[in-house]
Amino acid sequence: MEIVILVVVIAVIALAAISGLVVTGRRKKTAPPQEPRTPESTTEAPARTAEPKVGEETEAPPEGGRRTIEEVGLPEAEKTEAEAEAPATPEAAEAPPEVETPAPAAGRLVRLRARLSRSQNSLGKGLLTLLSREHLDEDTWEEVEDTLLTADVGVGPTQELVERLRERVRVLGTRTPEELRTLLREELLQLVGPDMDRTVHTETQGAEDRPGVVLVVGVNGTGKTTTTGKLARVLVADGKSVVLGAADTFRAAAADQLETWGTRVGARTVRGPEGGDPASVAFDAVKQGTEAGADVVLVDTAGRLHTKTGLMDELGKVKRVVEKQGPVDEVLLVLDATTGQNGLVQARVFAEVVDITGIVLTKLDGTAKGGIVVAVQRELGVPVKLVGLGEGADDLAPFEPEAFVDALVEPGAE
């Protein structure tokens, strides 16, 4: 019996194995062939290669086929044509700048007196107010002194002026406003010094085959380079030909600034390398001015702080080198009128190095301390020859004592 059961089990297993083989064979016959998978992969490739396409390539091609690059009309081609016309602009820029005609120098201070009177009014008006008091006691005269000292007249000149005023007021007895104004005008005019020679000497001394030479000295910040340019305008207005020497080589913008001033009035500017030898530039300026037959050479010198001995030595060297071609006709010291007594310190130091022959006071329109005119003249023994009354190109004026004093005491000055 056991043998029969074993035979049956073996038969069932054999049938099951045979059935499995039959089913597998049928599946292989009915399954799709593997070859069609290759075309599927080839159909996906064109889709991936199409992704990077941009611009006109993403659109349907226009009728009539693709356009050539000559037919497209690219923006770059239009820019190139515009650039081809660009050379016309530099040609226009190379045209020489229009030369300005400076205002006449004569009578400038008179024309600008209203501006001067507005800034100086506190001095003259303050003195007239004090002198108009009914009783002039010691306290009043002390106030007069304080007013003069505040205006930078200086201790010595102040004491002299007060003594003369006290004496004349005592003798006059009556003090009408007009009498006081006349009195104050006379005394201030005497203090300013109407008889001093205020001519800017630009004429050649000695040899006639060289130009007059003017050195402009001063501390940076006083308006030295600007004053040199404005002085060139004054001289051009007087009919003189001018050469400018940019000897302030330690300040990069100085030469450019001076050249701009010169170009505006048709004056040549001689300059050297930045940080170069100032004396060499000054020498070349005088030499070129002589060769060109110029009337005047204006030399703008270095203007670092006057406390630096090196600068003072350099300034003395500039003067000595220039004098190898002939004497210097004028040395103008530029002072800022707003600096007061500090300006006097600067004046003393510069006077020890070069022989100052004249003073230029800048920014006189922006201060009520007009007394610096008196103080600096008394300190150096040389006259104020030019004053700056504003930022305008023609606001440098020859100093006229009468016009200056009138601006201080004229009635109604505000």
C-alpha cells in the first residue's frame, strides 16, 4: 500500500512540473518581441535634443526658408553705424575754448562798494553809534577801543585813533551825525594810509627784453592760486599778455586749477610733474615768457603751512632761481582777512624769507574785521594792493583807501 501512495505522489509532482513548462512556453510565444524597445529609445532622443533651442529656432521656420544673417538686421550692426559717426564729437571738443573778456580793473572797488559796506558795516556803524552819545565818558571810549580791537585794527593803531578822536571831539564841541561821520572818515583814512604806493609792479625793471615777474606766496587755503588766476584777468583786462607758472607742485589740483584760469583768458600755463621741483617750474615759466614776448609772468608758489621750515627754504630757492634771469618785480603775500591776528603771524614768517612788496587780502567781503588792512600794513610796512570781495571771477579789485573807508562810514549801509 505504501508503494502505491508513493507512486501517486511522484506522478502528481511530475504532472505539476510538466504543466509549468507548458505555461512558460506559451508566455514566451505570446510576449512582444524585445526589438521594438530600441525604436522607443530613439524616439525620445529628438525630444531631448530639442530642449536647448531658443529664439527663432523654437518657432516654425518662416515661409520661403530661413533668412540669412545679412537679412536679419541685427542691433549690433546699427550700433556700429552709430559709432562710425562718433569721431565727429571729438573734433568738436578739440575746438579751442572761447576766451572771456574780463571786466575792466579800474574802479572795481567802487563798483563793489555796496557789497563791502554790507560786510564791514558793524565797524563803521558801531563807531558812529558810540560817538553819537550825549556824554562820551571813559566807559564809552573803552567801548570804542573794544570795537576797533574786535575789528583787528591792532593795539597800536587803535590807541592812536582813539587819542586823535578824543582830541578832535573835545575841540569840536558839537557832534552832529554829519560832523561825526566826516570826522571818523578822515581819521580812518589817515590810519589806512592814502599816500602809500599801491601799484602792482608788473613793468620790467632794467632789461627790456624780459617780462615783469610777480611771485604770489601764501599759505594754502587763503585763496592763493585763485588769486593768481584772478590777477591774470586783471592784467589781461589792462591789455597785457600773461604767462602763468604753476610752481605749486606739491598740490595736485593747483596746476589744473591755474591752467583753467589761464585758458579762460588766453594765458599760457607752464607746469611740471606732480611733486617736481617748484624752482624749476618757475624758471621755465620766466624763460618761456621771455621767449614768447609776454608782458608779465605770474608764478603761483607752493603754500604748505608756514610752520614747515622746508617750505620756507623752498620758497627762498624759487626766488633765487628766478632771479638768475633778472630781478623779481613784485612779491605778493595772500592773506585770508578772516584769520585776524593769525594772518599777521603768517605775514611775519613769509617776510623773513622773501621781501614782501604787497599784500592781497581775500575774503574781505565775508568779515566785519576790516581793520586787518591797518594791522598788516603796520606790521610789514608794505601796502595792501589788492582785495578779494567775492567768489566771482572779476571780484579781485585794486585796493582804494577812499572807497574802502567810504564803505565803512557811508550812511544807510546795511
